[in-house]
Amino acid sequence: MLPHSPGLAKSLSVGSSIIALLAVLAVSWASLGLLAQQAEQQGLARAELAGAAARGYLVRVSDNLMSAAKVLAELPTLSRLLNQSDLQELTNFLDRYSRSSGLYASALLDSSGVLIAAGSDAPWAAVEAAYEEQGERFVLASPASSMILIGASAPVSGPEAMRVITLRAVDAQLLAKLQAQVGAAVSIINYATYKASTDDPFTALHFQAVSAGRTVAKRLDSPDVYAATLPWLLATDELLGFIDVQLDAAEFDASAYELGKLLLIIAVIIMGLAALGGIWTSQWLARPLEALQSSADRIGRGDFSEAVPIKGASEIAFLAITMNQMRCNLMDLTATLRRRDAEARAVLSGIVEGVYAVDSDRIIRYANDQVAGMLELQPTEIVGKFCGDVLRPEMIDGVRPCEHDCPILAARRAQQGRAVERLCMPDGSVRSMVIVSAPPTDGQQVQVLRDETELK
């Protein structure tokens, strides 16, 4: 009996589905990992670009200040008021120019120092020192407060050595415009008033930026942001402060999540298509094999009436062709065996002697009609019985000859066994029979039974 097991089609379908599932899961897992890594790299790159954009914006502020200073220095009104030495009108003029240009403050300097100042209060002594040290474009970080001033200076046209200075403060208004430009939260740290704190997640970034002398980006856990810090250096390579940029990591995580979800949907669709393809392929392969199995079962039962169908893959088709050749050979062999069997039965039925065959246990497996006639028994009373019980030899000294003088056993020791025995008939008569036994062949022995009662 065959063990209970799933069919070939089912096994192939399940196997192909499992392989497709494992392949899709492996690809999805690797893709999600790469996607998360790509999202993190993109976040860090965006933070670094935002920092660079913030620094570029501050450079443009300095350029605008330089342009404002040059325009102010070349205004004819300024030259006229200087020639008139009208300090009050010069003050009003500078104040109006500062407000219209969005300046924090402006001033007119001669060889002795600040002549006129307008706008907000500014540490003009420090401003003059920064100008003397850094040149026409300068930046001033106040050590008394967190204020940072960006300045520019231009010479005034005229015989006297006079200059104008324009200032712009890095205040909330400038930071708001800066954040709108770069699309990220930006803060500028004054290094003169900077105090490192272990609770501040940017502290480590500040130290790394100072050590490396370049932009440093990292994803922070609290707050969950992509952060970048770049040092703001003066023209003299002195550290003025830090430009800190923050980008909300949730935006990148959401993008990666959406892409991951789309990837999983595509993976499920691919897995489904692969499973359907596997089921169809397995059934396509299994149907010809099932037909071969059915044909082999018919051939095994001796039914050669139908040819084996030739279909399916080339290997299966070749197997079907081979089975058809085997079927034809079996048909020829069966016909030959049947013909020989018929001839043998005709020969055995035509001879006078009785012929019967026994197995290794001396059980009668075949007997011709003469045996049944000679023993006055039906064929059903002979085949399948112990030969001693069928022949019923007359006992000698209370013992049957089968026990000590059996021609069958004698033929197993020599080339032939022969015995003359008196057999008891069902009607009570006794007949003298000669039994000749041949040696065993393929587990069977043939005996010839000849009645010599009349001859005796």
C-alpha cells in the first residue's frame, strides 16, 4: 500500500508558492533595508544642503550690504550735504536710507571715527575694529549678547577720507526669511556667548564640526530630526559661530513608509502571479504524468487495449513513447506465453500419465486432468493441498511413505526420484502407482504419475 502523500500537482504548486514567497520576502526585506538606508542618506544630504544654502544666504546678505554701502557712498545727496556740513540733515538722510534699505544701522566715518550714526544702537567702536581687521566685508559677534552683525564699508566720493558703513543684524526677521529660503529650521549660534551643554544634542555636532572644520550631519533621536552643523568662520579664519539646521525626520520616514507600502503591494501581486503561474505549470506537468500513471496501472492489470497518450514536456513525451514500446513488447510476450501455455496444456492433457507440480512445501500447484481421473477426485480437491493428503499412499508399519521414502525429497538430493506406491482410492480400493519426480526448477518440481495396477 502506498503511503499517504500529496499529489504531484499539489506538491509542485505548494513548492513553487513557497519558493516564490521566500524570494519575494527576501527581495522585500532587502529592498526595505535599502529604502530605509536611502531615506536616511537623503535626509542627511538634505540637511547638509540646507546648511550650505543658509551660509549662501548669509553671503548674499553681505553682498547686498556691500551694494547698499556703495550706493549710499555714491549718492549725490550725501556729497551735497557733506559739502554743506549740515550734520542734522545728514543724520536724517542716513536714518531714512537705513529704514528704506532694511538696515539695522548705518554710519558715516571720517579719520577721527564715527561722524554720524543712524538706525539702531550699535557698538561702533567694535564695528570699527572689525572693519579694520576684516576689511570692507566684516562680521561682528557681540560678546555681551547673542547678537551677530553683518557689515560692509565703502569710501565716499570726495576729497576727504570718509567712509560709510551699513549693518544688518542676524535677528528673528532675518532668520525667518532664511528658513523660508532653505526650507528648514535654522538657528545661528554666537560662539562668543556659546556655552556647551551635555543635554543639548547639538553639542556633539558642534565639537565634531570644529574638529573637522566642515559640515557635520547626523540623525538625532530627541528631537527626531536630521541635523547639520557647519562652522561660520571669519575672513581671518576665526570661529564666529555655528549654523544649525534641522529637518523633521517624520517627513522622510513617511516617504519611506509609503514607498515601502507600495513595494509590499507590488511584492504581494508578484507573489500571487508567481503562485498562479506555479499552479498552472505544476498542473500542466502533472496531467501527463497522471495519464502515464493510469496507463501504467492498466498495463499492470494486463490491459493493453489503449495506447499510452503522448503529450506534455519532451521528457514526459519520451517516457510515454518508451511505455508504448514496452506495451507492444508486453503484448507480444503475453501472446507468446499464452500460446506456449496453451501448447503445454494441450500436451499435458494429451498424454496418458498424470502430471502435477508441487512447491518447496510439497503443496500441489498444478495437476492435469489425468491426475484427477486417476485419483477419482475433482480438480478443486487437488490444487492447493499437500500431495500426501491428495495421493493418500498406503501406510507401511503405520507410517506414510511421505515421511521416509518420498520421491520428491529424493529428487532434491539426486537428479531424479522414483517410487512405487499403493494409493488408497475414495471407494476403498487400492491402486499401484509409479511416481517419478524431477529435480526442483524455479521453486517447483514436476511429478509424473503412472497407473500400473493392471500391469501388476
